[in-house]
Amino acid sequence: MREIEAILSSYDEAQKKGNQCVLATVVHVEGSSYRAAGARMLVDEYGFMTGAISGGCLEGDALRKALLALDQHKSKLITYDTSDEDDAVIGAQLGCNGIIQVLFEPIDPEQSNNPIELLRKAENDDQPVALVSIFNLDKSKHQTGTTVLVGNKKEDIIGRLNDQALYKKIKSVAQNALEKQTDHFGEYQSADETQNAFIEVISPPPRLVLVGAGNDSQVISKMAEVLGWDITVADGRPTHANKNRFNSCQVVVTNPGEILENIRINEKTVFVLMTHNYNYDMGVLKLLLKEEQIPYIGILGPNKKYQRMLDDLKAEGITLSDQQSDKIYAPVGLQLGAETPAEIGLSILSEIQAVLTDSEVRSLRELEGAIHDKENREFEVIEL
């Protein structure tokens, strides 16, 4: 289950019991930290926590700050400096050497567009959206909080701000962030006040379609579930493709020619053909070649199987374009020395992750500099 899903589930359970909650969100990181901006943690009035804002070193103090915000019914911005080796609050001394800004927001269930409900709308959207959290580095000032959700279209906006100049500028910057598919940190300056905003682009999870409901698909589906991916299993055999074997997945029993009728496709939908039935895999492949949105098609089996497929396609007058060839990964998976079903699953899911994030596969120790890109972490100064 993804962290956002877990937070929403815990919030709903707390609401059933009448328990109050606080949402803690990392809204900016300067330097290094275990979790990036966008990490969240839900705390209820009894101290039950869902999610995390660090590797464990901040949660103890964050719990106390969350309960204080709840007691005062007031949003708070707290700064944690993990570069201070003598800071007793950090405790674990992870050596992250970062300055972390965390926004604590008590949740008012009577407010229809409270931060949790905006987060719920973002989680349920099929398209990327931009969630806006506004805060003030001057902690004596009012912390506006998570108030606006912006979609790709100009009319796809939920929530408002009292400051119309800020609201207008935020909408424009958020839509630009969506176009670039990157988070944005802004410092909005007016004659009266300076405020900061974290605009987080939240995208739907990858959709993994496993074509084949064998035992190896069971292993991969469980691993992908841990990653929080949406999973569909398709096969022509009801003895294999059923909820008893794949209880957390969408299960489709179909012939290869109709497989796409029950599967929604977007630019993050990936397919792995692994029925161990050549004709079934071949039938699905011919359909997928027509779908330009699909970024990845993996084919389980030796290279000679794929070469046979290419020969059979050519005999039918079908020649793959460079674009079609580039998104086919056969044999599927990274070269990890995989032997067992779980190891093979790891190599497949790792390859998919690399393709979806357009990442070069190599050891982190080979990198020079920081692990994560820090170029877009600086606050952009924006005049209103």
C-alpha cells in the first residue's frame, strides 16, 4: 500500500472513532535527508502514527509537535537541523546534514477541502495533479497550509486563497510545474509579506499488467504491491486467473484479442508477457504494438522466442518501427544473476522502474555528488 493510501485509510478509521488528527508534511529540505519534500505522517490524538517524515530520527519529536498543534488548533512550521551533531532532538545522528521544514496541520473534518480531502482527491485522480502547501518561514506568522489542488486544465482547481494576487500566481506556477512534471518551491513576495509554497506534483502509480497468471506472476504481483503499484493480471484460464490466487489485483479472464477492453491505459501502464503460451503472448503483443502510450513491454523467455516473434510478425507484413522496438524488453529484466522467481521478479520490476524514471542503471557508489537531484530545491523568488 502506498503511503498516501495508508494515511487516508488511517484517517478514515480515526474518523469512525471520533479521533482528531494532524497531518505532518515535509515541505522543504536543504541539504540531505532520508525523506524528501512530500513525505507525510498522520498522527491521531492518541499518538498513533501512519507514514514517516524521516528514517526514524524525527518521529519522536514530531509526535510531540503534532499533539501540540492539535491542542492549540493551530498549524505550525517546525525546522529540524540534522547537521547539528549536538542536537538531542535528532537523537539517531544519521549524519544527513540537512535542514528540514515540516508543516503540522490539524485536520478539521467539517472543512470539505481540508488537507486530507485534497490529498484524497489527488490520490484518486487518473492524471498528475499539483498539491499546494503554503507556509511562512517566520514561525510567528500564520501558516496557511495545504489549501489548493491544481489539475492540468485551467478549470481543474480545488480550493482558494484569500490573497487573490497570490492565488492567481500560484495557479500559474502550479500548472507550469505540471507541464514540467517537477515539484516547485517558491518564495512569493508582496509589499506586506513574504510567503513560501511547496507545489508537489502527485502522479498516479505505475499500472503493471501481468499477462499470465502462473506462479511466477503471483510472486511479481506481491512484490509490486509492496511498491504501491496498481496491478492487473490477465489470462485465459479461470483456474489460474482468479481472486483466490491474486486477491489484491484486478483479475481479467479473457482471450488475447480482447485483453485491452477491461484495462485502462496511460503513459505509466506497463505490460509483462509471461503466459508461457507463445500464441497468447504473440496475440497480445500485436495489440500492444498499436498503443503508442505504453512505455514498456516486457517479454519473458529466451531471446530466441523474441526472434521467433519478430519473424512471425514479418511474415504477416508487420515490421516494427524504431519507436516500437525501443519499448520492447526481451528477454525481460536487468542482468542481476537472477535464478529464483523472486529474483527474476526483482530484475523485472527494477528494469520497469528504471524505464519509467528514465534512469541509467548503475551503482550509487559510481555517482559523483548527491544521490538525489537538488537543482529544483531552491526557493524561486516570485514577486506578486
